[in-house]
Amino acid sequence: MVIRGRLACQSIGDRQTNRSLIIAIHIVYDDQHTSTPPEDHMPALQTAPAAADYKTMELRPMSGAIGAYVYGIDLKDRKNEAMWAELRRAFLEYHVIAVRGQSLSPADQYEVGRFFGEPCFYPFAKGMDGFPEMTRMVKEAEDRVNFGADWHTDTSYLKEPPRATLLYAVETPPKGGDTLYANTRAAYDALSDGMKTMLKGVIGVFSGGLKHKKGGDRTAHHARITHMAVQKADEANQYEARHPVVRTHPDTGSKALYLSSLHTLRFDGMTEHESRPIIEMLNDHCIEPQFTCRVNWEPGQLTVWDNRCTLHNAINDYHGYRREMRRLTVGPEVPR
Ligand SMILES: [Fe+2]
């Protein structure tokens, strides 16, 4: 079955288009003698469990598929073991948790980060004084380009990408500046059996070069970033890694798509020309509305997300207003 799936995958690349992708899926299905057409294959979403049984915090789910706002806790309360256990549970169940009403110094955020894993260095922006793994993400009122736009999972071009990102809002615009998230576990679950078979064992080649970013690559992108300490654009193409495009979550055992149009150049053993239509299709599938949520920010909000089973996209819709965040990634892990 695996061999058959891979052959179908190769034939897709030869034909280069999504139309041929659909044809290839039908070939797989015909071969399996199934009567279920892939177009009709849409299993029910696995929605997050009810939030009512959390004892130490109030959870308000953001959507049916992903995300919860968290109220009623103090992340500086390091001794509240029940709270931290529930926070970890909420992180695994909802994938994106937005904890409101905090007052965190960089040292506080660093300590919260260490609960989720060892801090990771971000290659393309200088760290903060005393906290070299933490970066300031700033868009001033006069800026027109933001950082973090376009769907992606953080630093997937590293050999050991971070399991979690902690983004803390210092200053937010009066409107706009939301972040979109997509649940790539739910997106994987909703794929047809034929597509799941074809993707089994497929390795993605991830690059930090932003080769396919609208408006230009990493060098062009950094040239338009005015008020952030960006760096190493000239080394971006050297940041390259190979990871399975379907990865298994080490804590939950569930499978999730792991790729993005922004960072996944191609599939290993295939050319970019062959791979891109499939990567684009899977990226578009992941960000269908039923898999997403939208995080609204306010100062003092710490949002923590699971990079192993999500994509995100920072919306650039707040020209004329300042936005300042602190970003920390933690938990380097080899995707498997
Ligand atoms: Fe990001």
C-alpha cells in the first residue's frame, strides 16, 4: 500500500497540476476497490473537549477546532501545581491558549517558557539584553510591513524546531493585529484515505530563505522591516532541514500535517516544480475556515501555541498604530 501511494505521488509530480493530483487520488481509490469518492470523504472534526471541567482556570474556546482563551490565573504563581498541570492539559487539548490578564517581565516570560521547554535561539532577529533567545517584535505606526505574516509553523527549517512559541503582548493596536491559527491535526484527519496513504513516509525540505514569499525572499523581506533587529538574511538559504510532512505528536500520539507554502520548498526526491502544487494544496487545505481560530490580542496577554500541530499567520491590518510583542520559542524537538 505504501509503495502504491508513493508511485501515485511521483505521478502527480510528473503531471504538475492539482487536476492531476485529483486523478491520481482516483487511481488509488480505484485500486483499493472502494466505492467512496474522495470528494465525499469529510470525517467529522474532532472538536476540543468541553472546557467546563477545568478547576483552576476558566477556558473559553475560540472555535470548534482550535484555541481557547484562559482567564483567572496568574502565571507568576510558580507553586500552583494544579494550575500548571491544567495549563499543560489545555495546551495539548486546544493547541493554542491565550492567557489574559498577565503582567510579565521578560524574566517572567522566560520562566513560563521553561515550563514548556528549553529556550531556542531564533536565527533571524537579535535577542534581547539578558535574554538572547527572546526577541522583540515591533511594528511602529509608520511601518507598512509586519513580521510573521503568511501561514507557517515556527522555524520549521531548523533541525530541531521548537515545540511551542510564547508570544506576549506589550502594546496592541486599538483594532486589528489579530493572529490566525489552523489545526493541522484536524486537517490531517479530514484528508481522504488515499491522500493519507500517498503522504506516508514523504519527507519535506524546509528552508529559511522565504523563496516563495510574496514580495520577495528573506533579503527583500528584511529590507522592508524597519524597527526590528533583523539579521542573517544572507545566510537564510543555509537554514535547511528535512522533516516528515505528516508528523506524530510525541505527547498525544495523533498525526498532523507539518508543512507550509512559506517554508516547505519541495518533497525530498522530487523537484520544486513537481512538489509545489501538492504543497500549495495541502497548505490551502489546512487553512480552511473549519480548522481555524482567530486570536484577538490585548496588552498583558500571553499566547502559547503548539508548533507541532498548528500553522499561524499574523494579520497586517493595523497601519497607523504601534504593536509590540515579545517572542520566545522553546522545546527543540526532532519531528518524527
Ligand atoms: Fe511565527
